[in-house]
Amino acid sequence: MALSDAGRAAMAYWSKIQSLTAEHASTVAVWDSIREGQQLEPNKYGPVTLQGVNEIRSAAAQIRNTSDSLGKARALEERTGLAQ
């Protein structure tokens, strides 16, 4: 997946976005975390946009959803003994 310039800028907050997305956190929680990071280290990263954060959050949601699906398949296989 090729990232836009906005997506590349938002990658500075990947760990925050990814962990909150994995927890099914709200959009408000994601932005609060980003703003907190910006306040703690105001000169560390450049500005981010809604487009960029949404792009990165979408990628994080795809990872979360795939992981959830694999976990469900693994659990089904363990219960039934049928390889998925």
C-alpha cells in the first residue's frame, strides 16, 4: 500500500494509532492521544491531517481484523480438530 504525503506524516504516530485501533478506540481517543504526543514533544514531529490519520488508521484496522480472523480460525480448529 503506497502512502500519501499525509499518510507518511501520520506514520510518526503509528504506535499510538495502531494500539488504539487494536483496542477499538474511538476517533476522539485517537486524536486525544496524538494531541497529547504533540504537547509532550511539540517539535518532534510535523503536523498531521485527518486524511493522513484516517489512512494509517485504516491500515491498522486491516491488521486488527486479519488478526482477529486468524484467531477465530485457530480457535475453531482447536475445538473441532478440522484444519482451516
